Amino acid sequence: MLFGGIEAGGTKFVCAVGDENGNIQERVEFLTRDPGDTMKDVTEFFSRFEVKALGIASFGPIDVNPASETYGYITTTPKTAWQHYPIKQTMEKALGVPAGFTTDVNGAALGELMLGAAKGLDSCLYITVGTGIGAGAIVKGQLLEGWSHPEMGHILVRRHPDDHYEGTCPFHHDCLEGLAAGPAIEARWGKKGKDLAGHPEVWKIEADYLAQALMQYILIVSPKKIILGGGVMHQKQLFPLIHQRLGELINGYAKLPEPLSEYITAPGLGNDAGITGAILLGKQAYENTQK
Ligand SMILES: Nc1ncnc2c1ncn2[C@@H]1O[C@H](COP(=O)(O)OP(=O)(O)OP(=O)(O)O)[C@@H](O)[C@H]1O
Ligand SMILES: [Zn+2]
């Protein structure tokens, strides 16, 4: 049985078909253009297969509330052509199959939980530190969604005493994303993150903000595994710095899974976490129709 997955990103769309175990059989990528052109390519790709259902893990903000009139829509994205775009309904109509719908990071969390670094567990957190910061969570086997989806990238953090950069977030300036996403690193230091590998002061501040965020996520959600992905996390020296800083911040108060190097890790599925999760979301959508 085949299921389709779409990882809808602001830069590119990854589309794949896979089996009920989430194994990818064929995968393509399309540049994200306006919805008409992009969705034409997406529909053409899937029309070559007999998929039972689709899973869509999308950039946001999106409406994930089934009780809402705009459920299944990409909502107030800065990408104006995609504002208020009914991506779930468009794909369901085009292919005549049901579609599951969640955030890109929830999709990645699902992929990692089923087949990646959190395999065998019933909860995890997937955080991407890239152009933005976002996190998805699975708690007791369920995607964490409520009135809307979590927006864990925009939490408030204490400013590092050596950091005087104002922050990039147009809404909050110095929220976590405003201080610690890739563009904030570039704006603070005048160079792209990939060119700052040999500058320990950069990663000390970065690790402080990420450890603060993880402390809050851990104290609130208590996930059994934390996975850190995204372009900025290619700086592998961040992992031990985050482990150390998190230990200092928690200061013995809460007992965390040991060792921290296994509790807080890179994605087990690499770049396939999101698309694998999307396929598995498609499988869930199919199973929901069989109930
Ligand atoms: N090797 C690296 N070291 C440090 N920073 C990096 C590295 N590679 C990419 N980045 C930074 O990561 C950001 C891009 O993130 P990513 O590659 O995850 O893409 P994205 O999909 O646009 O991000 P998002 O997940 O927020 O949508 C840029 O700000 C870039 O400067
Ligand atoms: Zn913000």
C-alpha cells in the first residue's frame, strides 16, 4: 500500500511516496514558486502513483484546528502568494484521497519518533534551528496541537550579558528566533554561521539561548528525546556546549535522562525526517477513514 508525503517548505517542496512503514520509494523536490505552478508539479508527481492517502507537513503558520473554517489552510505567511491558501483541500480534490495535515516540524517529530532517533519512544521534541526556529512535539504518541500548533521558536529568553544585538524577529525583536536563528547569527556577527565555525564566542552565546529554550521545553513538556536539526545545527560543536549549559541552568533541580549526549541529539533520519513523517501522516489519514 502506498502513501504520499509532502514536506512543504518556503524554499522547496519535497514530495515522496512510501509504504506503510514509512520507507521512501520515490522522492522529488520542486522549488517553491506561486501556489499554481508549485501545486501543478506536485499533483503531476503523485498522479503517477496509486496513493491511498497523503500527509502534508507544511511551513506556517497553518490552521490545524479541525473546528475552524480555515482548517487546512496556510494562513498569515509572509509569502504573500501563499496567504490563506487551502493546501489540504486542494490536494484532496486533485488526487481524490484524504490528506493529513500538520506543521513541518511536527512531521519531522513524527518521522523521528517512528523511524529515527526517538524510535521506540512515545514522546519527542523536534527543533529546527534554521532561517527560523520551530519545534514540533509528540506526547503520548499524539502530535501536540491544540487551539493551534505550538510556536516554540518565539518564546522569550534571558539576554546573554555579552549580547547587545537587538534581534531579528519583526514581532518580538529578541525572542528565541530573533536572537538565535541563522539570520540573527549573521546579523550579530556580520558573517554567515557557516563561516564562523572557528569563533567560540559565537557558539557560546548560541548554546546559551538554545539551552535556555530546551530547559523551558523540558520543564513544560517532559519529552523523552530531543532532536535538534536545521542548518545552524550543522555546527556540531553546539551539541556539547548545549549539554553543558543546560546542565548548569537546570542546576540539579530536575532529573534528566542521562547521558545528555543521547537525550539531545541530531536527527536519526538526517534530511528525511520531515518527508518520512509526512508519509506516515498520510498513513494515519488513511487509517482514520477506516475507523
Ligand atoms: N553549516 C552551517 N553553519 C551555521 N549556520 C548554517 C549552516 N548552514 C546553514 N546555516 C544557516 O541556517 C539557515 C538556513 O537554515 P536551513 O538550512 O535549515 O534552511 P531553511 O529550511 O530555510 O530553514 P527553516 O527550517 O527555518 O525553514 C541560514 O540562516 C544559514 O545561514
Ligand atoms: Zn518572535
